[in-house]
Amino acid sequence: MYMTKPGDYLIDALRKHAMGQIEMHRANVDTYRLNPAGIGEHSDLTQTIEKELMEIAKYDDILDVLDKYFADNTKKLTLNEQDSR
């Protein structure tokens, strides 16, 4: 079994959270697009969809920052290598 550097689980958690948020907001956009008559409380669908797109953009930016500044370009360490450090 391989382990990454200590703390990488935090970056992984942030990545998974951002991806989950993107999927949630994509589902909302698809619902608005495919069933606009069934969404009674949203009278301005374009404005509502724009808000969802802004949320997608926010989390997409977070993924870009994680890739740019926190990408793991180093060799993954085995448990034995991890213990010896």
C-alpha cells in the first residue's frame, strides 16, 4: 500500500468537495433546463441558471488552484519509506 505526503488527504478532501459541488449545481441547471414549468418559485430562469453557473465557476476555479499550486508531482512513498522519514 502506498501513502502520499502527510496532509495530502486535506487537498484530496477539498478536491472531492469541489467536484461534488460542481455536480450538484450542474444537476440544478439541468433540472431548470429540462423542467422549467415545474420550478414555480423561480420566475427568472436565466438569472437562476446564471447563479448556478457562477457557483460552478467558483468551484472550477478552486480545482484549478489545487492543480496549479498543490499538484502532487512527487513520487508516492511506501509505508516503509514513510516511516523511515
